[in-house]
Amino acid sequence: MKSDMVENLDLKSNVTLISLTDRGLDTILRIGEGLPKTVARRFYIHEKVVEQGNNQPFSRLSDIVPSLWQESSVLIFVMATGIVVRQIASLIEGKDQDPAVLVLDENGKFVIPLLSGHLGGANAWANLISDLIGAVPVITTATDVRGMTAPDEYARRYGWKVEPVHHLPKVNRLLLEQRLLKVWANHPWQPEHKTWLSDPHYRFLSENEKDQANVIIDAFPKSNLKSDCLYLIPPILSIGVGCRRGVAREVILDRITSAVEQLGASLKAISGIYSIDLKSDEVGLIEAAKYLRVPFQTFPADELQSVNLEEQLNRSNFVSEKIGVDGVCEAASLLGAKRGRLVLPKTKGQGVTVAISLENFL
């Protein structure tokens, strides 16, 4: 990959490629053939194209785009830009929620990252497609055009979230005008951050200078934030959950939100929701994870019990009698955090238990 912009591109993305014509079909197949094997890909071809192959036919874009919008992290359209704009206009929610949207002409000469250029990774995907098929990437975001890397692009590379998103335009404008942003981090820097640390358009502040910051890396944001400043939130909170069978998504979300707020952290700092294998099909947990846009993972009972004994965690006689482990949520949160540090022991309410651990890598 030739461009720095494809650094840390999510190669486990769900990519959907859509074409209206036979030439467009050739283009999306060329892209699909070049994508890494880890990328899940689907091809949608208009039903009037004679050679359908094993691709999914459709008659109207409006029949498929709304559902694909929810299911895909990257949408690649091979058709006129105006057609795409009309299809997606009513679906757009926000910089931190929309999928990456790219548009190509049917010959694959040009690739336009139309939406979610930074946080969604559309600019990076455009550069990857350029590498794959030789298309010219038509990138129009001002920071990229001027050879600067915006803070939300760094956030994408490192898997961090932006808060509040509505501060981004002012902070990026400050970068354009002053060619410098000041950064303070509440966590130790890691080797993978060296590209940013060597970026001449950023100055990294000491503890005594943090009030000057335009960008703050912290999972525990404060509410009194100046308008030319934003937080980048690393996903460092592992949420362990136990629950009664059939508990609603809303109840689980309420308990998780309450626990995270008790720590003074952001919901965007959640790395995943973790539980016991017996809950692998628990709809409320699955839907809660989908809502928060984080992974849901379960662990075998013996792994949880091993952690319970090693760490001498809270024991529940009821849980022990029912499923054979002393407790679920604390041990699950620690396993989710790769044996990090338990920062919020078990809380109980409404048939749900929640515990939170802090991941070790920071």
C-alpha cells in the first residue's frame, strides 16, 4: 500500500460494491479481486446486466440501499455521483455514524470518497482502490489537499472516537489557519503512535501546559470544554455483563450507561461487551452491542471460573448454583481487557450485573 492514508485501515470491514452496468460490473470485480481476504464483500448488480454471475441482482437502488447502509462499513457505488447523492441523502446521520461512501465511474478511472472521508475511512479506501486498479483518487478534504493529517484521521487510524463531533470543523479550521494543533494525552504514548508524534503540524504538551490543548486524548472527558478543543476517546473500557434470560436491550444499555457514568467515562470508551458462553444468543446483549457499535464476545465457564479464583472476585451463591461459576461480569470484563485492571466491581439492578475493567495497553 503506497499511501500513509491506508495506515491502520480496517481490513475486517463489510464492503458492499454496487453497479448499474456491465462495465461497472467489471470495475467492481477488479476491486473485489484485489481486496485482502479478510474483507467481507458483497456485489450487487442491476438486473438488466446480462452476465450476473454469482452476484445479487436488484431492480431499484431504493430497494437495497437503506438496508445496506445499516449493514455495511464501506459502500462503493459505480455510477454517477448525482444518483448516489439522491439515494443516500435521507440516510445521513453524522460523521461518526455513517459508513464510508465512495463513487467511481464505470471504467474505474476516478474514485471519489463522497462521505465519511476521515472517521469512516473513505479517503483511505479511495487510496487503497487507487493502489488496486489505478484509479485517480479525487480527495477534496481541505487538510488532505494541503498535505496535513487531521485529528479525526489519526483517530480513525488508532481506533479512537471523537467527542464532541460538532467541534471538529472549528478544530480542523484551526489546523488549516495556524498549521499547528496542540495535543495533550492523559495516557502514555505507544510505538504505533510514532507517525503522529513526528508530525510537524502538532505540538505535544506537558501536564503543566494541558490547558492550551486543542486535542485531548482521554477516555474521561470533562463537560467544560472550549469550542476550539475536542477529545479523542481510546476504547479502553471492557464491559462485563451478566443478566437474566430475556432482559431487554434498553435495560442492559441503561445499566451499562449508569456504570460508565459512575466512572466519569465516555460511552465511546467502551471496547466491547463480554459475558459467558451461555449468553452467546442473548438478544438483549447482542442488540446492546450493536447499538454501541462494539463487539460482543463470550467466554467458556471454566475460563471465567479460573479468573474468579485467581483474582478472588465477588462470589454469588445463586450464580454458582445455576451455572457453575462464582460470577460472570467481573471475570468477563477482565478477560475482555486481556487481564487488565478491574476499576468498577459488580453493580446490580433490574436483573443485570455490570463490571468494568481498564485495558492494559495504555
